Amino acid sequence: VQLQAYGGGLVQAGGSLRLSCVVSGRTLGANVMGWFRQAPGKDRERVATINWSGFSITYANSVKGRFTISTDSPKATVYLQMNSLEPEDTAVYYCAAGPSILSLRYWGQGTQVTVSS
């Protein structure tokens, strides 16, 4: 399974960004997709997860109501729509995949999101 994440950038507080993660290769075993982030000096945080049917979604409390995770199966792409961005959202964002939420074993490269105040 190969994951390619993109869409990061610099945005002002209150702005929006959409991250995309394209899945390729042997996708068997990539039933669940997730977005994580890691800010400098902080632990990695799980931001959101979703299965390909879209019926099982989780969000970190810190992003509920602001971020939306979604899938486009024909495009093998997972999105993270981020609205009302805050400086605290600044981090490198990673997408991950695996057979379950507790087993997200495939990782893409990170994409930097910077929110200025």
C-alpha cells in the first residue's frame, strides 16, 4: 500500500484547507484510513479515521465540528477538509491506512500545515 498526501500550506487563522491522500498498490488490508498530525515537540495525535464505506468515522475532540474526513472510492482518495483553522492546528499531517483503527500500519509522507495568527 502506498499513500501520497498533499494539500498542505500556509493559511491564516479562520481559513480552510483540504488535504488529500491517494491510495495505490495492494490496497487489500487498507480498510480504514486515518489522518494524524504531529507538531514540533508534541506527540503524534490521531485527528480522524474513516472506513471506505464512510459509516465509521472518528474525530479527535480538538477538531470536532471543524474538520471533516471523507472518502472517494473510485478515486481511491481520502480527504480531510479543515475549516476554522487555528494556530494550534499547525503540524505535519500524515495519512495512514490499515485493516483496523488500531492497526494503521501503512503511512504516507507528511504534508505541512501552518496556520498563522
